[in-house]
Amino acid sequence: MDPGPAGAAGPAEPGPGVRGAGPAAPASSLAVAAVLPAGGSGERMGVPTPKQFCRVLERPLISYTLQALERVCWIKDIVVSVTRENMEVMKDIIQKYQHERVSLVEAGVTRHRSIFNGLKALAEDQPDSKLSKPEVVIIHDAVRPFVEEDMLLKVATAAKEHGAAGAIRPLVSTVISPSADGCLDHSLERARHRASEMPQAFLYDVIYAAYQQCSDYDLEFGTECLQLALKYCHVKAKLVEGSPDLWKVTYKRDLYAAESIIKGMFGLVTLSSCVSEM
Ligand SMILES: Nc1ccn([C@@H]2O[C@H](COP(=O)(O)OP(=O)(O)OP(=O)(O)O)[C@@H](O)[C@H]2O)c(=O)n1
Ligand SMILES: O=C(CO)[C@H](O)[C@H](O)COP(=O)(O)O
């Protein structure tokens, strides 16, 4: 286990993303970068602090996500989209927890706009940029801290082959479509559908071209990057089964769940204490 950064506050975290010897890296010729949208306000969490900055065991949630990515040595650059008002907060987090290879860009008013801003920073025509255009870009929500290297490798490799790839999970509940009068219109067959999670990965040229062409409606209301690659670049994403830990911290209770997973990683929760609580 890696110790936490020297002098950093918070637990000496095992860090998500590192277990055992780890999976093999992709071919060294594959240039990979990551974009982390972190410009949301976390309305559904219902607390004043945006959820990515909420503390879990004394450490901001986004710091765990950054740690999971920066421990993957083949991810060269990590671009984080943050609102102007939280830029200083983010810089303080980077300094305090000694995050590496992180660049900041200004977030947009929607998630898609924040991602687009991150992609623009990686484009080759950026003057004075220390970033270089990657072949593959991973997109991962700042509020999904438990991503493993193995999963990142799977989506990056599949993106190189297929142009796009994304993590999926089985649906827990059936998805239904209501009609305008609040009654059931139709219901989807659960076994034939999947929940789309993160991370996702793309050939950079594919996803950048998709964002450049996409409509204001997509940028405002879209929730699915894989759909943009399909709609604008005719790229059918490879879907990769992910672990349950990829879920997105959304509600207040998710912070408690994240805390208990991190404690489990530290060995702070023993099996007997779990059993006695059941
Ligand atoms: N304008 C936005 C909106 C969202 N995000 C980011 O996109 C990710 C996933 O979005 P979501 O979970 O919906 O975050 P919020 O928009 O913050 O949450 P809510 O929908 O509850 O307001 C988060 O890391 C969030 O910070 C972003 O970068 N820019
Ligand atoms: O769900 C997703 C994948 O499809 C995205 O990860 C994302 O979290 C969607 O966020 P929002 O619902 O706020 O747009």
C-alpha cells in the first residue's frame, strides 16, 4: 500500500485503484489523457458544498478520484473542469494532497459543456499549452472515486479498437416511461437494457469531433457521451461490464457509503463489526 502524501491530512489511504501488482499497461505508444468534469453543484445532495468537495474521512471526495487516476502511470495528463468560484478550492486541494499531472480548466454550465472545455484544452492548437493531444481520452466523473486501473485499461484498450467504450452495469430497477398525464406509457424489458456508468474512453479525434458538431440541445440536456460519438461520428461504443463500486455519489447517503468503502480499504471495518451491525 502506498502511504498518503507526506504531511497530507486525512487517512493514510490505500487509495482506490491499486490492488496487487496491477494490470499490464497499454502499449507505451498509446498516449492517454483523462478529463474529469467537476463543475457541478450537486443539487441532489442538498448540501451547500458541491459534492466533489464534500469531505469523506477528512478528505475531499475529488481527491480520492484524482488519486485513483494519477496512480495509473500510463495516464499522462488529467484535466479537471471546475467552476471559476471553486478554482482556488481546487488549487488548494491539489497542493495539499500533492496531486500530480493535473491541469484545471473552467467548467461549463452543463456537464457536457464542462467535458467539452476539458477536451479543448487537450486539442493540439492550444497556444502555450503544456498539454499534448492524446490518442485516447478517458472521461470520468469526479464523483466516482472507486475506479480501478483494470477498468481504466479495459475502456482505454477498447476505445483504441472501437473508437469508444464505456462501463455498464445491470439495471437494478425497471425503467418505465410515463405519459404526460402521469400514467404508464410503456416499460422497458429490464434484461435487455443496462445502466451506463463511467469511466468511458474515446479516440480523442472521435469525441472531439462529436462535441464540435453537437447541437446546443445536446450540450444543454444530453447526459451520455457515448451517444454523442454514435450520433455525430457513427462510432458504436464497446460496452464493458463494470464493478458495483463505479456508482456515482449523488445523494447524501452515498457519502456514508463511500466512507464505509474507504474504511474497508483501510481495514478499519472488520468482518465481525459488519456482521454485528446486520
Ligand atoms: N455543469 C456541470 C455539471 C456537472 N459536472 C460534473 O459532472 C459529474 C456528474 O454529474 P452529476 O452527478 O449530475 O453532478 P451535479 O450536476 O453536481 O449533481 P446534481 O445533478 O445533483 O446537481 C460531476 O462530477 C459533476 O461535478 C460538471 O463538470 N459541470
Ligand atoms: O450517467 C452518466 C453516464 O451516462 C454520466 O456519468 C453522468 O453522471 C450523467 O450525469 P448527469 O445525469 O448529471 O448528466
